[in-house]
Amino acid sequence: MCQFVNVLDVEVLPPHVPSAAEQADPALYAANVREEYRTASGLPLVEQSQTEFIALCKVQNSRKPQQNVWKKPAKTCQKLCAAKRA
């Protein structure tokens, strides 16, 4: 709340037009779009489902404060879990 300026870089990617194979298979379309995002961002892909992430949130939220060694992911979990409940 004490930050007066937040810097954000936005890269607009060209639209992904699905091929005939992608139109027939939504999972293929999603995988190809995901790969385009990965290539553009230069970040690695993480094979983790939303269910696994929510389970991680529950584990992090159930620990005592001194046991919580993943402070930043725990805060992210708390925010996302709170948003999920709302």
C-alpha cells in the first residue's frame, strides 16, 4: 500500500488461429497456446493442476507460522484460496 508506482510490462501476442486439428481437439489447442505463451515469456512450463495447487494451499494454511518455510507461495495460496471462496 505504500508503493506509489507499480511498473508493468505488457507484451501483446498475435492471435492464435486454431488449425483444423486444434478445432477438433481442444486439449491440443490449449497445449499449443500454452507453448506459445511459454516461448514468448521464456519461462519453463510447470505440470501442476489447479487441484494440486489448492492442495498445496491447504497444507500451507494448516501449518503453524514457525513451520511455514515457503512464505511467498503461502501468501499467494492464501490470496488465491480466498478469491476461490468468494
